[in-house]
Amino acid sequence: MEDKNIIPSKIIELETSIKLLEYLKRNNTIDDGMYNFCINKLIGKLELEKSKIDKNYINEISNYKILT
């Protein structure tokens, strides 16, 4: 069986939030302080989610909910 590049939806959600903040920062919608605060919180959550990934986490279907 070949390995597939499977990414849990929570990680995709966090990365999308980071991209949104980068967009808001580029358009001067949020200031540097708010940007840095939010990015640091999201990176912490992202690292926590990535540290949870193991064989059981990958096989758990509830980690792949549909993002809406």
C-alpha cells in the first residue's frame, strides 16, 4: 500500500487562518501588534496539532471533517 499525503482538517484550518492574517496585514487592516499576537497563538496551536500526528491520529476519521 502506498503512503498518501493526508492532512487533518484542523491543520488546514489553522494554516488558512494564518494566510488570512497575512492578507489582512498586507492590506493594513490590522496592526503589527495584533498580527504578531494572533500569529503566535496560531503557530502554537499548529505545532500542537502536528505533534499529535501518529498512526492512530491519521486513521481516525473524525480528524478529517469537512471544512465549511
